[in-house]
Amino acid sequence: MQKRFYITTTLPYVNADPHMGHALEFVFADVIARYKRLTGVQVFLNTGTDEHGQKIHEKVLDEGSSHKEYVDRFAGRFKNLLDALNISEYHFVRTTDEHHKNAAQEFWRMCKDDIYKATQKIKYCVGCELEKADSELTDDGKCLIHPHLAIEFREEENYFFRFKKYEKKLLALYKEENFVIPKTRANEIRTFVEGGLNDFSISRLAKKMPWGIPVPDDPEHVMYVWFDALVSYISAIGWPDDMEKFKLWWPVVQFAGKDNLRQQAAIWQAMLMSAGIPPSQHITIHGFITSGGQKMSKSIGNVVNPMEIIDQFGTDALRYYLVREVSTFEDGDFTIEKFKVAYNANLANGLGNLVSRIMKMSETYCDPMDVRDVEFLYKPGIEAFNEYNIQKSADLLWQYIGALDKEIQEKEPFKLIKTDPVKAKKEIKKLVQQLREIAFYLEPFLPGTSMAIQTAIKENKMPEPLFKRLSL
């Protein structure tokens, strides 16, 4: 049985406030972490902030602050979101931490045989902070991910990484079952590598862009932001100073958005190969959150702030929508209207009403009871969790909730109590036990609600409404 499990999100780039996509990835990783802990596994849940690079440097110049003041402010905002989402026992790495900076420089040295200096003309997307091949551009030369930004043509002396050298090794890695999840993304990255790789730049001239980690033995260059940030996945668990800790936790399961597929599943894996470090365990790719079928954008005016949703409707209400109403692997849509409909149907009228009905009967007709301990034995849910299919696992739990509600409708213990109180109390106690199981299975998804239900059962009292019905 697996005893330790390491899971990480990508590190959000601190050039803007946290958005709903960040909330989605944080919650997805937390759901898996909580599930693993319920099964007796020790978990290291990592997240943090990516704090170097050109976009941040430009932001600092625009607002006239210092780099440290700027990144400290935004790192605090991401921590606030993590706490507001009730993300459990997380480690928060910052790429401006001294340990991380030292680790990134040591990693560079480990890869030195695959690093060379050259002058090269490239097509560059500022939004991605990546060079772009023609196959990654639209017919009119725009980035597929950031079509609103002009592609820049750059020519300067940089250090480059021998990416092309690792084509065959990467393709061999992709043959491992479920290395990239889901299969559609595995096929996508395989096709990308089969199309041929180009070496990529891993440094910037410090005189043009000073905000980065200095290249070892060459202060005229700083590390390219992706090379630096990816090393955080190993620096977070002690590498290279505490190799005993590193070996306890590595390899990692990585959660990332579809715009990170290339960086996580190809660039980072090639870097690990160069440094002689085993590859990641799984790369799990999720989609984007749209709003009204469109990408969230300030210019369109459809951006939804996750903190505002939490403040207005509660943490577990947002967690519910993200884990069940949004696809785990494809794009999902969020509007206030859709959110309210789902909230009323499945939280206020669904789970919340079920808890009230069962606990009112228990409080009225039964004495407090010792509810047996529950093990995580909900087999369909376990299978979905192990496939990292969070929406499927949540759907299965809500099927259980619906089945229990149907059982109450069919057996009507609230009526049976008048004619056969012994049998009715037996049925009510059975319902309470099943509710305890639901509370246990609910913990990875809605931890606050899970605790509230368990407290109500322990005290044998109907709680205040867990979710008050919203006006549409």
C-alpha cells in the first residue's frame, strides 16, 4: 500500500489577481490530497507562486514599486485564496525564496552538458513567455492561447537547452500508462513531440530583464522564468539540500491547466532527464473556466472573482460547483445564474434538505446513538478518485445522496412512527448511519459541510440550514 503521496499545483504567476482557474486547480489538488489522507496515506500538498520574469518586471516599472513589494503583495493574495477555499495542510513555495534560488542554480549546473550559448531568431509570445513554433500559431501568425497579443520577433544571445536531444526519451515516457491524464492530452503532447522539438532559450540578458535568478558563473544572464519555476517541484521537498526528504516524496503528481501541457509534460520532463532525476508520476491536465461560453476577460466584463463568491455564498458552495458542475478534464462554464441553479437544486434542496429531514426525525424520535466508524469503501468513488476524475467521483456521491432521499420517500419513517414506532426508529437509525457515511465521503469535496453533519449527528440535533435557498 502506498504510504506517501506528493501532489502539486502549478505555481500561479503573480502578474494579476487570483482568478477562478486558480481556485479550480487548488480545489482539485486538495480533493485528491484529502481523499488520500482518508485512506491512511501521508500527503505533501504543494502550491505557491511564480515570482520572476518579464511580465512582473514590467508591472513593477509601471506602478513604480519594488520587485519585493510587488511579489509579496500578490503572494499574500494567493495565500488568502488558499485559506478561503479551505485548502488543507499545504506547503507554499515562492520562487524568490533563497532555498529555491539556490536549488534552481544547482539544477542548472546539473544540466550543464545540455546547455549552450547561442544567438537565435525566435517567435515569442509574451503571454506564454515561450518561443512558438509555426505549428503553435494561427494562420495569421497569432498565438493559439493569447491571440490578442502580437507575436514578437526576437534576436539576442541566450543560453539554450538541448530539448531536441530528448525526443525519443520523451516518446518512450509517454508509452507509460496514464503518464499524462486524460488520454486526449497524452495524444496531444505525443503529437507535439513527434512533430520535432527545437532547443529553447533558458536565459535572458540581465541588462534588459534583471528580475530573475542569476545564471551560475554568468551574471550577465538571468534564468528564463519557466526554467526557474519548474524547479520548485523539487525544491519544495528539500532538493538538493535534504536528499532524504526528497527521496521520501518524489515522484510527484502534477495538476495543471491545458495551457501548461507543453511545459509540464515535455519541457520539465526533459529537464529532469538531463539532471538525472526520475520523471514525474502523473501529469493531470484540466481545462479552462469560461463564463457564458467565453474566456473570462476584463475587457468583456465576465470575470468572476472567487473571493467574492466565497464571501457571498460560502466556501463549500464554490467548492461544490468546481468539483461537480465543472468538468475535470475539459472546459467548464461559470455564471452566477448557473451557480445559483446548481446551488438550489443540489445543495439547498438536495444535500441540505436531506440532512434536515434525517436529523429532525432523529432528534424528535431517537436518543443519540454511537455511529460506527466508517472506512473509505465506496468502491465506485475510489476508482474515480484513483483516475483523478473528480467530477465523476462527486457525481457518484450525489447519486448516493439522491438514493437516500428516495429511500425516505418510499419508507416514510415519519409516518411509520405512528403505527410501528420500533420499526420506524430502526429505519431512522439506519438513515443516520447512512448520513454519517455520506458525511465521511463528503470530506474531500466539502470539508466544512462534512464536519457540520458529523457534529449534528454527534449532538443528535437538526442543524441550522446548511444551505439557504437562493432567489433566482
